[in-house]
Amino acid sequence: MTVNILAIESSCDETSASVISDGKVLNNIIATQSVHEKYGGVVPELASRAHQQHLIPVVNEALSQSGISKEQLSAVGFTRGPGLMGALLVGGSFAKSFAFALDLPLIEVNHMEAHVLAHFIEDPMPSFPFICLTVSGGHTQLVLVTDYLEMKVIGETLDDAVGEAFDKTAKLLGLPYPGGPFMDKLAQQGNPKAFDFPISSMKELNFSFSGIKTAVLYFLRERLQEDAEFVEKRKADICASVQYTLIQMLLIKLKKAADQYGIKEIAIAGGVSANKGLRDALSLLSGNLGWNTYIPRLEYCTDNAAMIAMAAHFKYQKGLFCPLDISPLAKMKIGIHE
Ligand code: KG4
Ligand code: ZN
């Protein structure tokens, strides 16, 4: 019998639903919340309300586009965490009610594991073991992946996520939120060596991205005293230089992890893996080091329910269902499946 799963993602500011049939993702419907733009960051309460508004239309669209009726579903998957508690509650409560009403098994999914499993939505797929650098607005992790549901964090940020570093720098430059994609665009016209920013190095395979925001703040203050037009005149160079520094920090640790574990199968995931500078730098490094690198398509890099569906599919195959009284988790470790 065909296994059809409806999956829901609501951990942050994207409301998304996807239908997967025997491991093949049929669609990936995403409603992005523009309400946060004017606040320069995600407002949790507004995110919950927007999920509440978008969820049913998004689920209806995913089901009708897939041609699979509610009665033909085999299970419901949803993001349990990590994420914003209110946002997770909206998606989780919907998934539970839906599963209860249709008497379907429920599958909880860890959002960070799902970012890694986005690599199995379509070819080319990495082979095990591989290392995945997951870079998003909330996380920066190096993950050792030995099987679909066997993974462990071998390095992570001790403060800000790299996406936050992009977004906070962009804010200092007066760019809209989220600033990462705007910095990426501007950086393509700038000189990455125009200005030097410090590369912070943490012990072992860990990262730190909070220092760069302060470094950029002081740098801009000093330059703006000399020339009030400095940011306007040199925006592309500033973006390119900050981006270059952030990419170096990521790649130094990625290389260290690959060497330490003797692994040449390298993947990147999460919103920041959409960054052109990172993609190009990684391709170059891979060529030099003989790595096989895997970068998902853009729509599977940023938050989406297709990756939740993929994770739910692997959990379904192992019979990993959860009870209806399960609660969301704002913080959630990866690789633990009882
Ligand atoms: O994975 P994601 O969609 O959501 C989280 O789970 O956080 O990642 C969002 C982050 C934001 O910080 C955004 O600025 C960043 O990914 N981002 C980028 C690019 N596209 C998205 N950062 C740099 N360059 C990009 N092209
Ligand atoms: Zn994410």
C-alpha cells in the first residue's frame, strides 16, 4: 500500500505543508510571513497569529495539489522543535487534531534533523557517513550523519547563529529584514578584501559569530565620523568583506571536521546555504580537497515542509510514532529517537 504523509512546518516565520508519497515529495507549499519586515526581526506573537491564519489554506493547497485525499493519508508529521514556542504550538496542535480526527498516526520531527534530511528529497544524495554544515537564522551546526536518523552534533555556535550575524550586520547597514539575501546580492558587486574583520576562533569544532556584529558596529562608527556617506558609498564592499569573513569562519571548521573524521562527503543545509558566496567558496574548496559536496535546491534550504515530510517518511518506515499528548520543544537535541 502507498504511504502518504502530510507534513507541517511552523517553527519560525514560514507556514508550510507538504505531501510525500512513498518517499517522493509531491509538493512544498510555503506561506512566508511578511508581517515581520517592518520590525526588523521575527516577532514571536505575530508569527503565531500568522501561522493560525495561513495553516488551513496552506494544508488545503498541499492536499488538493497532490491529488491525495485526507482519507488516503497514512500519517501526519509536524515540527516539534526547536523553534518559537507559540509558533510550534499552532502547527503541533493542528497536526494533533488532524491526526486525532482521522485516526492517523502522528510523527514528531526535529527541525534541525529535517534540514539535514532535505538532502534526500532529490538527487544527488550524499552517502553515509557525511558531514552536514547546517547554517540558519537560529543555528550553526556541524553534524556527523551516519544514517537517516542517526546523527550527532560535532560542533556548533556558542553564541549567535551565522544567519543572525548576516541579519544583524545588514540591519547596521540599513538593509531590510531578513538581511542575509540582501547582503548576498550586494556582496556580488563588492570586493571581499576591501576591509578586514576579525576571524574569531573557538575551541575544537565550535563557532562564535557574536563578535563580528560588534566589530562591524565600531568599524562603521569610526568610518562614519570621517565620512557621513561612507556606508552609502561602500555598501557593496562592506557586505562582501563581512560575508567573506563569515564564510572563512564556516569553512575553516568544516575543513577541520572533514580532516578529523576523514570524510569527503560534505553537505550544507539551512537558509544561509542559499548564499552564493558560500556556495562558490565551497565548490572551490571541494575541487581542491577532492570532496563531494551536496547543496539542496534553494526552496529546500530555507524553512519548508518538504524536509519535514522527508524526515517523517524515514520515521514512518521505522514505526517511530508519537502519542497525541506530546508537547512542542523550543530547544531540542538532534539524533535522539526512542
Ligand atoms: O533556515 P532558515 O530559513 O530559517 C531558520 O531556521 O532560521 O534560515 C533563515 C536565515 C536568515 O538569517 C536569512 O538571512 C538567511 O537564512 N539567509 C541568507 C540567505 N538566504 C537566507 N543568508 C545569506 N545569504 C543568503 N542568500
Ligand atoms: Zn530552519
